[in-house]
Amino acid sequence: MKLEIHLYGRLRRFTGNPDPGKPSVIDIDVPGGITIRGALEKAGVPTDEVGTNIFLNGMYSSLDRNIDEGGRLGVFPNDMN
């Protein structure tokens, strides 16, 4: 299934687009049931840099939540520098 990963703050460097005026999105295909942690690892985003503000389709989520349908994942670092 398709998943859009939107990265914010210092995490945007993993999209290859450091310009804060442009979208910082990674589009990937993931299998159903993968965790958010697994999807981020597949996209090359180290989960030790991810904060607690994670949103799957607009709902607050943890790294261990399973992704049962595609959509949008918004991920913020703890420090928004």
C-alpha cells in the first residue's frame, strides 16, 4: 500500500529537500500490518531521531502502531531545530 511520510524540523533532511518552504515528503510502498517504526526504517529515517509527535492519518500514534491502510504519516522530532 502507498504511504506518504511527511517529515518536519531536522527530520526533513531525510527527504533530500532541506528547504522549509517546500514539502518534505517520502512516498513509499509498505506491506499491510507494518508498524510505523518499520515504515520509517524502510524509508531510511532513523527512529532514534523521531520524537513522540507522530500522526497517522491525523491520529496521534506511537512507533509501534500497525499501519493497516495507506495514507499520510506526519513525523516530528522532539527538538524542532
